[in-house]
Amino acid sequence: MKKIALFWLIAAVLACGSSLICCTVFANETVKMAIGDWEPYTSQTDPKGKLLEEVVTEAFKAEGIDVQYEYFPWKRSYVNAERGQYDGTFPWNRTPEREAAFYTHKISLIKDEGVYFHLKSNPFDWNTIEDLKKYKVGVTISYKQEAIYKEHGITADTVPEEAMNFKKMLTGRIEVYQTSKAVGYATIKKLFSPEDAAKFTNHPKAVETDEFYILFSKKLPTSKALADKFDEGMKKIKESGLYDKILAKYMGS
């Protein structure tokens, strides 16, 4: 019996390209993702706010893998994935700190401009990050801007949820907030009446072009192979045109 078991074990390793990990991934039909609300990319309640959830679902589906989503505040989603309680979390930028704790895939989920939001009634301009020292700046806990502002000596008012920054901006408690252009306007539209939403604008100059990824926990032995499988699925949905159809469905482009 031991010899038979050993034979099938060796066969399984060879079939998976000499990797038991990859076999484990194939056998695991469902992966668990810890995410939060960041419309139009992720949303627990709004079917029109799940753009990247659909991208991730379809890319994994192309590789025969199902996805289960659970929603938390973003800091908790990050920690849950980092500890290996979930297979991963998204959408996040790559940073040295994150790449030390997670594996990431090669093909980004989406590219998006990061911009500074402000009220039309409160003129704002900038050339370098040092210019932010003249303004009351908001930031969301665990977003990469939190560390950047500290590095440059910029005092920022920190909150746990992105929506709070826009609420504080409307009441004058902060003047400037950086986030994804698409996410910012989706949040404003959801939070405020058309009259109040019209009070917001963004600086025309992008701070950066962001690329977002899934962070796969390094605490789990399947994560590297899972990241590779996700890239294969992304290639398939892009080549088939499905990826562009998903973007058009949510963003009308």
C-alpha cells in the first residue's frame, strides 16, 4: 500500500510541474478574499460597485477557481490576509512593505489616476508634495499616503474609512484629500445630494497613475502558485475581450 501511495504522490508531483503547491491550488476550488467598500471597484451592498470583484471572479473562473468575498474595514482586511486567514485582499498598490508580506501577480487589475480632491469654493493648487503643508489634509488609515505624509512632515487628519474624508471636506474640517479619481467621484455621488456633490472637484494634474493588485498572503503555501494562476486567468479574459466588457459595464467606456 505504501508503494502504491508513493507512486501516486510522485505522479501527482510530475503532473503539476514538480510542485505539490500547484496541485494544492488546483484542488482548492474556492479562494477567500478579504475586501472592503471602495466603489466602483468593490462593494458589499451596491451591485453597480463591484467592477474589480467581477474582474477577479472571471479571471479565477477562467482557471477553474471560485472566489468567496468577505467584507471588513480596509485595515482589518489587510491584517486578515497578512495573517493567512484569507488567501488575499484587493485592490492595493504595490509598496516595499506590502511586497515583503505578500505575493503579487504581474498583470494589474486596473490602472487609475490618483488626484487631489477639494471643494470648488476652496481653491487648491500644488506643484510638489511640500505644497500640501499649506492645507488641512485628510488621509485614510493604511493607505500609502499615510506613510508618505509622515515622511514629508505633513500633518494629516486620519480616519478609518474613505467616505469620512469627503464628509469632513464638505464641512471644512479638511481641505484636500488624495484618492483614485474613479473611486472619489463614485463615493461623492453615493454620499451626497446632487447639489452637494456638485461642490466637489479635483485638481487637473494627476499625482500618479495607480495600478492595483491582489495581495496574496505569504503565510499560505499556495499563494505564489495562486498568483501565477491569476495571471493566466487575466491573460485569458483580456484576450477574449471579457475584461473590456466588464470595464464598459461599470464605467461606460
